[in-house]
Amino acid sequence: MISSPRILLMACLFAVGDVAQAAQSGEKKTVLTTFTILADMAQNVAGDRLNVVSITKPGAEIHGYQFTPSDLVNARGASLILNNGLGLELWFEKFTRQLGKVPSVTLTDGIKPVSIRSDAYKGKANPHAWMSPKNALVYVENIRKAFVKLDPAGAKIFNANARQYSDQIRALDAKLSKQLASLPRNQRALVTCEGAFSYLTRDYGLSEHYLWPVNAEEGQGTPRQIKAVIDVVRAEKIPAVFCESTVPTRGMEQVAKEAGAKFGGVLYVDSLTDARGPVPTYLTLLQKDTDTILKGLGGQK
């Protein structure tokens, strides 16, 4: 049976420095993930059978993460690394090359990516595939298969946990679809700092506008990017705009002020919070974002 979200978070987000100690205990194999959302998914499948550890901490910006020598030292006790792929973890290839012989699995294998449509990243895959619950089912299946291969004796546990967790994801998908369908036709536009919501807007029939496509080099938006979004918000009379929790909000607050919209709040994409924060799990992240969007754009919970 899957543990409660709070217990899961405590299990999967302990410091990466505990990896070596966990491995030396010999009790459970340790699986690393590149960021907290993958850790939560993986822990739901692993249950109590495996230790799951996120390399990056809650609230971290994942794209340009700078790993440390201690990350490498501590990670050497791991049996497997799970990464997102699609160009999300710009540091991952260098990390694994320096780490040595620890196998890795890319969890977006089998997902058809949405292409980024603008700027220097035009035509490249949008890496935020987990923002579609339908895609999350692929993540879970890839995790299940990886765990069965890693620990065949635990296959029954992994299979049961994956089924249960997938059912939870499907139920939330149906709920979010119904909630977001309540948005008025003239207010079905999501404006954010990063173009991280392409999969969500595709699934639920919203248009998408943003300051920059990927959180790699941008910080607050260039004057050109800000002006372009101001023009869209004014022209389409979009009532609210949003920004992500891992980047400064000042650029989007300027958009809101100059376009006559309101700043609708912070959305969560690249990282969970700790157990005391508003999004300690992947499923609460999706629900919290939906609630924030509905409040800003005039939909119904």
C-alpha cells in the first residue's frame, strides 16, 4: 500500500548526503532522481521497498543546477538514476560522466514531445512533459519497469503500487479537466513567465503565452519579451497573469501593471515544496496550480 504524502515526502526528499549511508546499510537499494517531482513519483511506485533520493532539493531551479563534488561523492552509493530527459537537466550528462558506472533511465521515453515555438529554443522539445497527467502515466510505467529490472523480487510490490498510483493520476486528470472546462471561453489563456505549461494547456484546451520558453538563461524577461506579452494581454483582455515559484516574479508583475491585468499568483512546475509547503507531492502540485489558475481567470473549483 502507498504511504501518506507526508511520509512519502520525508522518505524521498532526504538529503543526498544520506545515499552512501543508505547504500552501506545493505537493507535497501537506493535510487536517485534528478529533481523532487520524479522522486515523489518514484517513491509512490517503490513504497517501502527502495530508498528514493532527489539530487536537487525542494524549491531548486532544475534546468541550470550546478552539482557539487559532494553530490558526486554521495551519489556513488546509488543503484539507479532516474532523469527526465528532453533537454531538461542540462547538467545531467556531465554528472553521469563524472559519476561513473551507475545506470540511468530516462522517464520521458515513449512520450511525444510538444515543440517549443519561439526564440533560440524554437523546434526543440518542451521538457515539462510531467505537467500532463496523461504523460505522467508513462513516467509511472517507465519507473515500474526500471524497478522490476533493478529488484525483481519486489515486482509484485512495484506493480501493485504503480496500478494504485496510476488510478490516482487518472482520477485527478478527470477532475482537472472538469474544473478547467468551467473557464469562460474568452478567458482560456494562460500567461506565465516560463513556457512550462504547453502540455497542460494542450490537454485542457487553453492557449499559452509566456515571457521566455525555458528557464535556462533568462531571469526576469527582456524588454522585448515583456512588451510582446503586454501586447497580447491587452489585445485579448486576459484578466490575470502568473509566474513560477523558482524564478523572480518582477517581470510578470510589470506585465500585469502595464496591461491592466492582475498578477494571479505563483504556479509550481519544476519543484515540489517541503512537507510544510503547499505542494509536497506531484498530485497536490497539479491541483494547487489548477486552483490558482481558476481563481485568477474566473473558473469554478
